[in-house]
Amino acid sequence: MDIKAPATIPYFLQEQIRELIVDGTIRPGQPLREQELEQRFGTSRSPIREALRLLELGGLVSHIQRKGFRVTLYTEAQIRHLYQLRAELEAYCFRQVAETADLSPLVAELRSYDDAIAASMAKRDIRASIAASREFYLAAARYTGNTPLVSMLSKLYEQVEPLRYLLAKRSMETNNIQSYTQGITQALSERNFDRAAELSRGYVVEVLPGILQAYHDAALQDAEDLAPRYGRA
């Protein structure tokens, strides 16, 4: 069923289009045709264009002069760079919390997110699992009190969310994330910050090959043939 949105709510449209990108309805490199999006959401071109500009700021969408908007298509090197940056920023967070005397509130918060990860995986709820794991890592960033770090990590997670979704669709039943999240939580409870940082990096190293393969397979699909999937039926 098509979703109707007032023409004055570009942020609503941004979120709706973002969902189509994250869950793979609109594939990597696929054109985002404004006319088809207008038809789907029952709105005018101006808020659609503003929503696409907002998505461009977040990195999910790219604008090519005289060709319009497309879902960002990453090279293998770009994906590696994104995940290497993620690994280093997360490791930095876990080392920075060493400056805090009492880590018990953070440890309790991390355990609650780990429980949420377990519950979502049991239900095979991909979006909930991704959201819980994102909050797990952002909790440490917030605990440092470093606002620019939280902002940078949040934007990075937004960029890689379609990649994480692709991997989760393929391997949710074999996902080993909790061996890392539980290990990180235990390490922090023991104030073993180097161990927490090492585990954070280790998870990225483990999942990166699967992400690269899943993204490669998705990008091979013909974007032109998939275009009608997000238009009005």
C-alpha cells in the first residue's frame, strides 16, 4: 500500500526513502527517479528533492550532474575504508572510557543492548538487531562525553546500514556478534580496555569479507530492471 505524506514533510520522506535503500528495495547504484517517488508518496517534486538532498548529506545518496540522484554505489576500497574507520573509532571509544572511575552504568546499559540483540535475533528481526547493535557501540561513545565522536559514529553507522542489512539477510542465523558484545562488556567490567578495543576490531575483521560479497552480489543486479519496484504498482 502506498504511503501518503504531506508535501511539507521532507524529513518524513527522507526516512521513508532511506528505508527503501536500507532494506535493498532500491539497490546500490540504482537511479532515484523523482517522478516515481512522487507517485509512490503522493507528493510534489520539491519535498522529494529536499529529502534526497538530506540523504545525500548522510552519504546514502549521490547526485550526478545532469543524471540526477542515485543510491550511492561503493567500491570495495571505499567499503574497506568505512569499516576500518568504524573499527578504529569504536576501539578509541572503549579506550577513552578508561578515564571514568565508575563504569557500572555503562556496563549495565551494554548488557541491556546485548539482551535486545539476543531477542531480535531470536525473532529474526533484522532491523531491531541492527538498531540494538548500533546503540551498543554508541553507548560507549556517549559515555566519553565526546559529542563530535558521537556525531561522527552516528553518521558512519547510517552510511553502512544498508551493508549491514545485506549481510544480516544472508547470515543472521550464524551471526557471531554476541560473542563480541558479551566479551566487550565483560572486558569493560574488568577495566580491561585494550581487550575491549581488540574485540571491537576483531568483529569488523570477521564480518568484512561477508559484507563485501553480499554488496558485490547486490550491486550486480540490474538497477534499471528493479526501478519499478519502488514506483506505484
